[in-house]
Amino acid sequence: DWNAEHIIDELIEGVRQQVGEGRVLLAISGGVDSSTLGLLLSRAIGDRLTAVFIDHGLLRLGEREQVEAALLPLGVNLVTVDARAEFLGALEGVSDPEQKRKIIGREFIRAFEREARKYGPFDFLAQGTLYPDVIESAGGEGAANIKSHHNVGGLPEDLAFKLVEPFRTLFKDEVREIARLLGLPDHIRMRHPFPGPGLAIRCLGAISEEKLDILKRVDDIFISGLREFGLYDGCSQALAVLTPIQSVGVMGDERTYSYTTALRAVATDDFMTAEWARLPYDFLATMSNRIVNQVHEINRVVYDITGKPPATIEWE
Ligand code: XMP
């Protein structure tokens, strides 16, 4: 019988024993695992935890504020780093998806290292590794590694911390339950997965601040709409893509020549295969109307009806 309160006490005890008087560094992504780990570590060791949240400019609308609003009032020693200019500068003119991932991974480590030196020294690096991650990496190069998923790794020698991974034996559902008891707001606790490279891989081709801004507004309308219509929890992941396609439209008496956005929602157990979500037509119609009315840079909305395989969930 799995008792979350009891598990929390055990995890806290385990962290205290491992860490002693040491100091711990944690990268917060804004997802459920790292946010929950931030709350747990904060309970266990207080301000000997430094949680670093890097705003790479590829986050969703209001995401940085949501993460701060969730963690700061609960006492997490959170440092937010505005690294938008560095990331966007490094990505300028880059259109190849794997190249984008490499650059973002590299910039992430660079920014994280800098913060580690600024607030350090640290004895430990905490990671929200879950049981399935442990199994997967033990299995070597699986299909999940076809795209170079980035997590914190590859830090230089002098920052070679010991790892603190209290969730190594847990499944996602268990972390969500722990998160509930620790007071993490539901919108983060029950959030769909979001890739490390963020909106960069949903803004097809070379990205720009202008394109990211369009995509953020479209994504926000779609995701808020799914929540409003009670459809969010029924999808495993949902996203909007900004395509480079511009097409002709009409608005009042004017011809327009604007961007096409693609909406995608999937149902899956393991993200290795997925079915496109059969969202109600009325909902899709409402989303389409809202998007073209509120985002003037968009004049065409399409819905992705491709499964994985052959398509991937992301478009890049
Ligand atoms: P695909 O597009 O490969 O995505 O079907 C499967 C799952 O992995 C996520 N994904 C990523 N996550 N870094 C990440 O942290 C990445 O580069 C990356 N690429 C895809 C994707 O959002 C989906 O949940």
C-alpha cells in the first residue's frame, strides 16, 4: 500500500542523510519533476538548496511567472536567470532541428555553469530522475534517443558534483501525488510534458523573436482552450506549431498573406507511439476562430491528423 505522506518523510530523511551539511544545486525546468524536487529539497535542507530556473526565451506565455509564483511562496530558494538574449543570439539563422537542439543544450550548460560558479560552491547536483529514466538509460541507446534529448549532463570536471536523485525509484504518478501533498499548483502538477528545447522546435526553421511571440500567443489560446473545455487531461500532450508557410487569405475587404499554424494533440502511454487525439469539431472550430481573431499574423489553422509513427509528436 503506497502512502505518499510516509514516502515524503522517507525521502526527506534520505536527502538529509546523504547531503549532511552540504549545499545542493538544482535546475528547475518548470515541469512537474524538477518543481516537485525543488519543494522536497527545500523542505529537507532549506536554503542549502539553490534552484536555478533558466529563462531561455523559448518558454510558453507566462511560464516563468507561473513557476516563480508556484515555488517562491513555498519557500524555495529560487534564482531565475534571464538568458533570453544569449539563447536567441546563438540560435540566429539556425534552421536545422538537431543543430537547434545542440546549440540549446550547449547554451544551457554554459548558463547553468555560470550560475553554479556564482552561487557555489556546491557539493551536490540534484536531478528529478524517475524510475523509468533509470531503466531506459540502463538499456542504452533506445528509440527515445533518436533525437538528442537534453538534460543536465556533460558538466566540466570542476563542477563534477555528486548526484542527489530522490525520485529514482518513483513513477510519474507517484511524483504527482507527492507534488499534491507538497502544495504544487495543479496547472504545473498535471502539466503535459514540454521539451527541453521548448518552443524552438515548434517554430519551424530559423526562429526569431517575432515568430516566437506569435507562437506563444497561439499556444496559449490552444492550451487554455483545452483546459476550459475539459479536454486537457484527456490528451497526453498538445501543442501548436508555427509553420513557415504563408498563404493568401481575406480579412474584411483586404487580402492577407500570413502564417499557417498547426495544432497537434496526441494520446499515448509511452510517447514512443501515439494516436492523434479525436478532439471535437466544435472545439477545433472555436480554437480556429479564436486564433485567427486574436493573432493577426495567422490566417490559417490546420489540425495534425497523423499518428506516430510515421510522424513524431513534435514537428522538428
Ligand atoms: P517525438 O517528437 O520524438 O517526441 O515524438 C516524443 C516526446 O519527447 C519530447 N521531445 C523532447 N524532449 N528534448 C526533450 O526534453 C527534446 O529535444 C525533445 N524532442 C522531443 C516530445 O515533446 C514528446 O513528449
